[in-house]
Amino acid sequence: MTRFRRSDVVFGLLFGVALLGGIAYLPAAHAADTGNTTSAQTAETAAPQLAQNQPEYSEKGIAGCLDCHDETDEHPVLSIFKTAHAQMADKRTPFAQHGCESCHGPSRAHADKPRKFATEVSFGPTNPSPPETQNKICLTCHQGGLRMHWQGSQHDSATVSCTSCHDIHTLKDKVQNRTTQAEVCVECHRTQKAAMFRFSRHPIKEGKVICTDCHNPHGSIGPKLLQKVTVNETCFQCHAEKRGPFLWEHPPVRDNCVNCHTPHGSSQPRLLKARGPLLCQQCHLVQFHPSTLYSGAGVPPIGAQARLLIKNCLNCHPMVHGSNHPSGAALTR
């Protein structure tokens, strides 16, 4: 009778378990391989569909645009290479991403057939995209700082596009130049343009004072797109001597400078809305000085020539913005 050693029996049992485990593993492995193959096939099938949904940028990029758009074009574009937008070393700029198509949108169809297909976003004067679409492109990068109040501002509500004022293809944008900025603004603000030609005015045409010294065209928390919260705070940026506080104050002055002045230009001296005493008598009755507007009767000193000289209230009350003199209750000298 054959006798088996204990070690042989143990080995045989282990071998049998391993063999059975391997046979059981084959179907599972086959199923796993089949599943992987199915997933791979599904991915290959879905890949073309995903590719179709991806934006189609021009293969040539900027070079493809320059095949047609150059300095001989109606709207020269080559000067954009001198601007901050074309700094390819800066990852934040359009040219560091997709070049011209960063702003104009994926335009492979336009590059292949420019006469048939326009760019996705057009900023030009012919067939422009809606202002909301144009501004959305600009606001992708330009959101903070002076533009933080653009949403809901007067210009935004009037559907003014950024390119109505700015030209990013030029090195020197007219609206950012002190000597030419007003030319851009008065294209829409005709009333202010007429006021600039009156003899009493701010030196806007000379470039010493420009529109953005007082206004923020991108939006403001103050009235009329002013740089500051109030009219007076805006005026005090230059006219600090009128700020006060004064011992004797003139209420209309403290309330609002434009009660007496028109800032864009006037036919009266010192940007006044009217001459004295007509301006003063809009608020002050003649109960203390019983003078009339044209005769000056009752105003000392007595005398025909003296009356003509003293008819302006400012001759005796020049401290209309306020006085710190102990005897200046009447805003006199």
C-alpha cells in the first residue's frame, strides 16, 4: 500500500486551490477585458462629437489674419503689435492666448471663406455685434478698478459699446490722450461741445482740464458719472480753497456748486449762470437793499455813476464761498 507524506498532501491541496482559482478568474478577466474594450470604443465614438463642440480656431492664428488685414486695409491693425494687448510674454494678454481670436472669437470659417463668414464677434462699423456681446469680451479682462461700476451705469444702460470710445488697434487711443479726449466725448455730448466755445470755460480744448478729471465714463456712485460722490467733492479736487470749513458759510455754495456755476462753459464771467444782481436775486429778495434790477435806486452811495458801478452784489459781497472774518456775516470784504 502506497503511503503519502503529509507534505505531499498539503502541496496537492494548495495546487488544487490555485488551479480552481485560476479557472474561476478567467471569465472575470475576460469580462473585464470586454468591458475595457467597450469603454474604449465608446470613448472613440464620443471623441468626434466632443471635437465638434470645441470652438474652431484658425489654424494659422495671427498669421492667417494678417494675410488680409494689414495697413492697406480700411481699418489698419498692425499698430496693435505696439500695444499692451500684443505682449505675448504676458499670459494675461489676448495675444498670449489665441491672438486676434481672443477678442473676435473662434474664426476658422472666416479665415477659410472671409467673404462668406464673418468673425464670431465683430467690433467694426459694418455689421457690428450687439454692444452687449462686444462689451462682454472686454469685461473678460477689464472688470476692476475704474470699471467696477460699469454694470448698470448710464453708458451701459444706453448700450454704449467700449469700441464707441476706444480703439485698441492703435498705439495712442484718442480717448486716453489729454489733448484729443474731448473730441471723442463731444461726438455724443453736443450740448457740452457748444458750451466749450463760450468765453468763460474750463481749458478743455487746451488739454489742461479733460472730461475724465471730473467724470468716470465707466460708471460712478455719484451723479452724472462724477469721479466723487458729490458735485462739490469733485470741484474741490482743483478748487480746494473753496472747501472750507468757514466761520460764515453761504448755504447755496455748501449745497451744490452748480447752483451758481455751469461747469462746461458760460457766457457770464467765472462760469456763472447769470450776472449779478440777477443771479443773487434768484434767492435774495430786495428787502434789505430796496434796489431794482435796472435802476439801482436805494443802494448807497447816492449818485448816478455810483449806482451803475455798485449794481453787482459782488462789489460789496465778494466772499460768496464763505468767510472766516469776524465781521464777515454778510460775506463782505
